[in-house]
Amino acid sequence: MRGKIDDPQAWLNFARRDLARARQEISSEDLAYAVFFLQQAAEKCLKGKLVAFGWDLVKTHDLIALSEAARNYGADLAWFAATAESLTYEYFAERYPGDFDPPATEEEARDFLADVEKLFEQLFPNAPSPSN
């Protein structure tokens, strides 16, 4: 799956793939990877929308910064702030050594999933479903 870096649909395709993987990992109870893929899905969904707004790509994994950038284009993502902060934290905890809090619980992972699904719906409400 490839695409142009300035194509919102390419970002959305990658984001959907990560969201599907997150669902699969939650079902298999691999919560660390589920949360990792949720962060990736949210990141790529946000970047896709930002690219659609005309934003110049910034290479970051910080969902808080990406959410704030989307807010600058008029997207009301205040409701997503806590999840953005948690998923960003979990991303770095899973990818870098350090003294981090315990990983997310299954309940937290499912709550994150619901919020990331809501993010997709808000940012891409009329996007066609992916073809299988």
C-alpha cells in the first residue's frame, strides 16, 4: 500500500489498515500492540485530514500537536485531548526504553478504540468504505 504523501486518501488508507490491526490485536488480547496501532491509526487519520486542509507535513507522532494543528483549521477535537495524550504516551512507552507507567488495560484499550473510531467518523464522515 503506497501513495503520495500529499494525498489525504493515501493517509486514510494507511490509517484504516492500522485501525483494523488494532481491532485484531484487542481481540487477540495483545493490548500493547493494539494501543500502538490505535496511536498509529489516529496519527495517520489526523495527518490525512491536515493534508486535506493544505497543511505542510510535519513528521511527528505527537497526537496532541496534530490535534492542535487540526483545531487551527477549525476541527473541534477538544473531546479527543485525553485520548491523544494517553495514546502518545503509550506510543513512546512501547517504542523507547524508560520508566513508564504500567501498560493500558483492556478497558482502556477499548475506550481508546471507541475514541479513535469517533475520530475517523468526525474527520472523514463521507469517506467511502475500503474495498476488500
